[in-house]
Amino acid sequence: MDCLEIDVYMLNPTDKKPYSFELAASLLSLVLIIAVLYFLQSVLVPLMFSILISISLYPVARFLEKLNMHRALSSILAVILAILIIAGLIWFIVHQVIVIGHDGTNLQRKFLTIFNTIQHWITAKFGVEPGEITARIKELSNRALSNAGVYLSAAFGSVGGILAGLVIVPLFSFFLLYYRDFFREFFFHAFSSTPQDKVHETLNRIYDVVQSYLLGLITVMAIVAILNTIGLMIMGIQYAWFFGTLASLLMLLPYIGIALGSILPAIFALATKDSYWYAVGIIAWFQVVQFLEGNVITPNIVGGKVSINPLMAVIAILLGGMLFGLAGLILALPLTAVIKVLFDAIPSMKAFGFLIGEPEKYHLKRYSTMVLLKRWKLKDKIGKDEK
């Protein structure tokens, strides 16, 4: 930009700002938002979980209100129902862990046998003496024990936060359900310069996307739990319902949940079965279930309402983990879906909403470049790009 352009810009401050200025302002705003999210995560993370829970409970509260029940009472009953369901799942897992723990002595003896077998195999294959392997394991164990104090202090330090979350999340969920119309009107006031029907439509779209994701996730988790359990029962693995349900609950960690959930029953099979092929079969079956979940079950249940391409989903999960830890891994996909809806509603951000979404069929065809150039009326460039 030369001196004349600068003078003109100064004389006409109402003119459209340069794209570089708008981009810098957007990036600066993004950095500030991320900083605020990081420093306020102790409040924002429970609030985000509460928003997801309140959206999932809205149909229940609405159904109770149709029975002429007061909104406050219907909201309380919906939250209590959610608490009972979550408490039931926790009780089931803890109870099964206690039951399995009764056979701890036998499992320990079996693991020692497996360890000795592996040790002899390493010695025969690589010439490493058993004493060297034991010494290395002791060294790693001592190192882990030396850091145990740090881990335990961190774990017990977070107990207060967990207990606070157990109180705050239900409380937030109740108020979000009870004051839902009040919060909706807030958005009408906040975006008064935007057509109100567009604000209303965007809010409904956010609700539909989050509701579809949550209900779809619960349905898919139930189907995956049944498939996991059937496979474990066919292989004769004890506590099949426990391992199958636990693996499905780990689907809260997208893409890696089922894979992580297959490790525990595989190790249990090594300790209780007379062949390692059971462990191999468990891992293979869980991978088959994961393939079916990603390519058949989820697309048919959730459909196109939550359209995030896998690359952006993985990036969102990594960023969510860096920002909020384990909670960020769980919140990453629904938050990304909400962000996509907002980007689609803002004209200047539609390109980024397009980037987050899934590609169309014509993007993946053999001659997709030609289709793309025709779509953007660049027919004269077709020959050059295809040569």
C-alpha cells in the first residue's frame, strides 16, 4: 500500500478494511478466546457438560411439561433421571470390578506364568539373560514408585474438583432447563442487528446437531456394547457384559475408545484361557466392531446432521485434549459441530464451515478436478490442469 492509498484510507475510515487487517483481527480474537477458555476451564468445562446434558434431557423435560407438570418440577425430575442412570452405570462397573477382584490370587498366579513364558522366549530368541530382564523391570518399577507421590497428590488434589463437579453439573443442568427461554431471548438481544428469524434458526440448528450427536452416540454405544458382548460370549470369556459395556463407554474417547477397550479383556483372556489365540480373537473382533461402527452403524443412525470430516475431527480431538485434557477429548466433537453451525450462519466464516464439513461425493471421484473447475466456471483451466 503506497502513501496515496494510506491517505485515502485515512480520509475514508468507513471504507472496507484490508483483508490482512481482518485476518489479523480474527486470529488475535481466536488467541484471546483460547486463552480465556484455558484460564477459566474450571468453570467452563462443567458448564459445557451441563449444556450437553440439558440438551439431551430437554425432550424428557418437555414430555413432563406436556403432562401439566410445572417447569421447575419437570426440570428437577429430568436431572434426577440422568443422575440415576449415571449412578447405575457406575455401580455396575464398580460391582463387576469387585467381583473380578475376588479371583485376584488366581489371576496373579496366571500372570506370573505368562511372564515366565515370555521371559524364557526372549532368552531363547535374543540371548538376554533372565536376570537382565528382571533387573530392567525392577528399575522401571522403582522409577514409577519414585513418581507415585506426585501422581497420588495430583489425583487426590483433583478429588475436590470432581466432587465440586458432581454438585455443579446437575445444578447447572437444572437452571439451563428451567431458564431455557430466558437464555434464548438473551441471544435475540445480543444479536439484535441480525434478523431474528436467522438467530432463531441457528439456535434450533445447534440444538438439532447436538441432540442428534448425543442420542446417536447413546444408541451407537448400546449397539456396540451388545456386539462386543456377543463376541466375548461366543469365545467363552467370563464377565462378557462387563468388558463389552466398558469398551462401549470408552467410545466417549472418539476413534481410540474401542481399541483401548479391547486391551483389558484381551489381558483377562491371557490370564484365564489356555491359549493366546483368545486374546488375538478379542482384539480382532473389537476391530471389526469398530469398523462397523465407523462405516455402517454411526452413518445410518446419526446421518448427515453431524457432518465433520475425519481430518478435522482428529485435529479437534487433539486440540481439545491439549486445552482441557480428558474432558476436552469428550467435548471436542460436539463443540466442533456447534462451531460448524455458527460458521455456516456467518457469511464471512462460511468457508471455514465448509472446511470442517464432510466432502461431497464429487470431491472423491476420479475426475473430481474437472467437476470442481466446471462448478466454479473455470473451464478454460481444465486442459492445463489435466495435462
